[in-house]
Amino acid sequence: MKFGVLQFPGSCDELDALRAASLVGEAELLWHGERDLRGADAIIVPGGFSYGDYLRAGAIARFSPAMESVIDFAREGGLVLGICNGFQVLCEARLLPGALLVNANRRFTFRQLRLEVVNADTHFTRACSPHQLLSIPAKHSWGRYYAAERTLQEMSERGQVVLRYAPGENFNGSLEDIAGVCNEAGNVFGLMPHPEHAVRELTGASTDGLLIFESMRAAVGSVVA
Amino acid sequence: MLIRPKEGILDPQGEAVERALPALGFDGVANVHVGRMVELEVEDEHQIEPMCEKLLANPLVEDYEIQLIGSAETA
């Protein structure tokens, strides 16, 4: 099983994502200017400041050649994980509902957070137990999840709200404490916190982030088998 | 193009400016919203709206307004 990790000018978490993915499978960097996804079984759109976050975070990266291929890959059912800036890119690409707005406190904020697994029956969370609390860091300025009221209701009914900030942890003002969402088909997932920074005891406050990558590996394995 | 947060969407930047103005003695200020402006020259003005829809604004969360200033014929 091979993960492809996109790399844009301005990405800064692609190497951590690459290392995290390589703990559970093979992993390779994919340059934004190339359309070829090199046979990857799953794609990670990493954190950072793609194209300087000019205009809006993710707005320009969404039109890169690699992303055009990722959009086709996602429409064919391929697994796509977007972390932080990657989540913003997937929203801009309309692969995920909603948008990420500037934090309610207007500040860049870095915190280790507790996240509740709302839906443990997704390709990205199946290694977690329902309502498990994950300890994962977040670091961003534009992380306030927003979607229209009716969209939020539909997402909630369909199980698309995958992760919520635990009580007291929603520092960015996300609607309904939403930290991570998936698309209706369940093959595209985005979250603002960084599971790739929580995979090793030496460098993270927990290893809970590994559960996301392990879930993806198991999901790809079951599709291939 | 003038691009601003849609009505009803929290605008922390606008709120911060609204709180700062009275501190400088400017009273009676309300409904401050901060957006952005994009200026460009274009040959076919019919392209402007699709540009806004596709890239320059995010219609989920932003409204935009187009102002045409002069044209090739009048310049």
C-alpha cells in the first residue's frame, strides 16, 4: 500500500506526513506540478501555506496539476486525507463541504487538543473506538469550520461529522465544534488538527495520530483484497 | 471587484476595527466589515463574473461586487 503526499511551494508538513505514512506503508512525495500520482493507493494533502495562502488558503493550490488528478482520483473513490492547509484545499476544490475561516480569536494558535471521534465507522477512523478522545495538536490561523445551516444538518444526519473538538477545546470558533469532516461517499476526509505530528512518543505528546493512518491502510487493504 | 464576508458570517477583523475606532475618539461607528479589493484589466468584461465565482471569491462565504472603471473604447 502506497501513500502519495502532495508537495506545494509553501507546504511545510509534507515530510512529517511522509514519515507518519511510512510507519504504516510505503510513502512518496508528489510534486504539485506533476499530474502523475505514481500509482498511489491513497493521497495526503499536507499542511502548510500552499502558494503563500494568497487570495484565500487553498484557493490557488486547488487548481494545480496534481490537484486536478487528485480530484479525478477522489471521484473514482480513491482515499484522500487533507490535513490543515490540505483540508482548506479540499474544501476549495469542493471535494468537502464548507469552508475554513479566520479563527474567531484572530490569532495563530498552537495547542495540544482533545478530539472526540464522532464517527468511528469511516475509512479514516475505523481503528478508533466510538467517542474515543484523541490527543492531537492543532496549529493554524484559519481553522474556523463553517457551512450553511442546512448543510450542517445533512452532514450530521449522514455521519459526515467525523471529529469534534472536546468541550473547551474549540479555540477557533468552528460551528458545532467540528474539527474533521468527510464527503458523502466517505472517501475524502479533512481535519484541521495534525495527526502526523502525533505518531511517535519521542516527538509528540501522544501517538493517537497513527490511528488515522492505520485506518487508511486497513481501508485500502480491504478494497484491494 | 470588492469582496466581503457574507452577511451573518462572523467577521473578527471587522469587529476588531469596530472596537478600535472608539478608542481613537471616533464614536457612532457600527457594522464594520473588512474585505479585499482586486483590480485588473481585462479584454472581455464577461469573464469577470466567472473569475469571481471560480477563484477570486468563495461564494459560500463571500459576496462580491463588480465595478467597471472605463473601457478600451473610452480610454
